[in-house]
Amino acid sequence: MFDIDAIRQDFPALTQHGDTERVYFDSAATAHKPRCVIDTLTRFYSQENANVHRGAHQLSQQATSRYERARQQVAEFIGCQHNELVWTKGATEAINLVAYGLTAQLQPKDVILITELEHHANIVPWQQLAKRTGATLMAVPVTPAGLLDTAQAEQMIAQYRPKVFALAHVSNALGNINPVKVLLCQAKQQGAWTLVDGAQSLLHLRPQMADLGCDFFVFSAHKCLGPTGLGGLFGRFSCLQQLDVFQTGGEMVAKVRIEHTEFNPPPSKFETGTPNISGVLGFAAAIEYLNNLDSAALAAHERSLMQYLVAQLSDIESVSLLGDMQHNVGTVSFYVQSEHPYDIATLLDMEGIALRHGHHCAQPLMHALGVNGTVRVSLAFYNTFAEIDHFISALRNTLEMMAP
Ligand code: PMP
């Protein structure tokens, strides 16, 4: 049974604004945190604080075993082994780690293939890899509607036989779900290293690594009910073994002499310095929270919210929706001819609606679509139909007010 009222009570940030009704439609930027996550952080710092992997003392041993148990829990959530999950600062750092770690694997004749709809985090690290190695960076174009051109993707994979193929599971700007499985399979057949940017899919689609079939998958905890400053990289163990180390220092080493160092096996090889212990414990609490919800009911609620939102937006004549509303999750983007997205977002904020405007760190996509930005509405399972009604009425008022 999916009890939305009870669920909302679990999220203090949804009920903190007293009488003024606030609508949070910016979960793609960062999701709210359930109380169990906040409590876990507080408990760690007030009762359990100790560094991991170092001390003989009880607190340190306890912190270490909780920290490693948390890795196991999150690994189970995405369907991988605990030694295939590397903690990072976020999705951005995870992509940088892979792009840097592949440097020795690429040659000037090689092609790195991404897509035009990527977040900047899945573009710039590959540009830098291309610069370091002399390889060529190419991008699969989008259709005029902003969807990945899958026919072009297939053709480019076959023609260029990329050494790396990296793409988003779900577009952060439009919310569209990419057909990653089939494309990854083709890229793999051509010998590519494959990476999926799962920053926008983890919460909504709960991808399983074996099912996706990628070499690497990256995510950010804060977009999946967890704390900020933490993310993860799944890597097939054999792929992680072949990556060169990214940042170096303490913790990740087996033996250090002045002349040379032996690194630990993965995942430790990529985790240097004191990790984000509280963040990892908090994220495990978020995962446990999600595991205790009825995932089918939750997905159905999200789907109905999305259908309702799209139907309501489609009723407003001046609103142009972008993307494919049959294949999106979490996010809807729109623009209004002759109105700047910033003005719409600012006026909506005055009506208590929190959402995003602009390029959403996807400038190449905006450029391809010929828009200077969009207004982005992003939902999570804790949102309600009443919030959509409030938003639609505020949007109608705003557009009326802006009309010449
Ligand atoms: N990729 C996508 C698709 C994203 O939406 C984001 C965050 N907006 C990132 C990567 C980067 O995530 P983070 O800023 O948490 O590292």
C-alpha cells in the first residue's frame, strides 16, 4: 500500500515551511532526504564518530564494519559485487575517474563516442581524455525533438568502432530514457569500453548492472535520497583492474617505498584519503528506506503523476513540451515562445514553486534544439497531484501576467 501522506511525513524538508505551501519540483537537481538519512548522519557524528580502516579501537572497528556493510547494501541495490563499487564524491568525479584511468588504453586513431544530450559531466572529461591521447571525440546527434537518434547511434558505432562509448541512461534536461541496453551491446561487440551515466536513473528505474550490461555505471547519492558529497562508480571487476589509478595517497596502497608503491586491488585502489564515512552510512539508510517501500506502487504513483502533469501542461496553449512524453521518467521540460525561462522560474518561485530553468548543464543539447533554455519540472515519488494542480494554476497566472 502506497500511503503518500505517511511518506511525506518521512521527509522533513517537505513540511518545514509552515503555512506557506511550497512545492518542490527540483528533485533532478537533488532529492529531499528521509528522516532516517538525517538521523543516521546525526547519530554518526554524535555517537559513533571514528575513522575507518585504521584503528584497533572499538569505535574505529565499528565504523569500518558499518561502512563496509553499507557498501554491500548499495552493491546489492544495483546488483553488483561489493568489490565492484567504488565510492566517489559524485557522478562527476566517477566519470573523471574512468576517463583518467583509461588514458593509457587510448591511441590517436581511437574514437570516443558520446551523445549530444549529455550533461556536461559526461562531456568535458571525455574532451580532456581526447586531448591527452590524441583520440577523436564524437557525439551521436539528437532528433529535432531532442531524443537520441538511435539509428545514427547504431550507424556511428558500426562505422567508427569507438574505443569508448558513454551515454546517459536518462536525460537530465528532458527526462527521456535512452535505449541503453541495445546500444551498449552493439558498442561492446565493437570492443568499446562502455559507461552509463545513471545520475538520473538510479532513483526512478533502479537499474541492475547485469541487466544493463555496461562496464561502468556512475551515480550521485544526493539524487537518490542520500547525502551530498557522495557518489559511486560500478565497474566490472576486470575493468576496474585495468584502469589506472586516479588520485593517489594513503588508504589505497598495499606497500609504499620512496621509489615505488604497490596499490590495493579495486575498489580500494581508487579510494584515497579519509572517505565520506557519514555520507556512505547515510546513503545506506536511504537505500534501506527505498527497499522498504513497495517499488511497484511507487513507480505507478510516479507514472500517474507524470501523465497528469503532461496532460495539464499540454492544455496550456503557449507551452511547448520537449522530448517524448511516452519514454520519460521524473522530468518534463518546456519552453514558452518569447518568454525567458528565467522569468517564468522566478515568478513561479514567488508562488512557492521550486523548479529549474536554463540549460541544465546540457548546452550542446540546448544548442541542437535551438532554444536558450527550458523550464524543467522534476518530480519524485513524494510529490502529489495537489502539488501539480497548484503548479499549473501558478503557471497559468504567471503566463497571463506576462502576456503583452
Ligand atoms: N549526469 C547527470 C545526468 C546529471 O543530472 C548530473 C547532475 N545534475 C550529473 C551527471 C553530475 O552529478 P553531480 O553534480 O552530483 O556530480
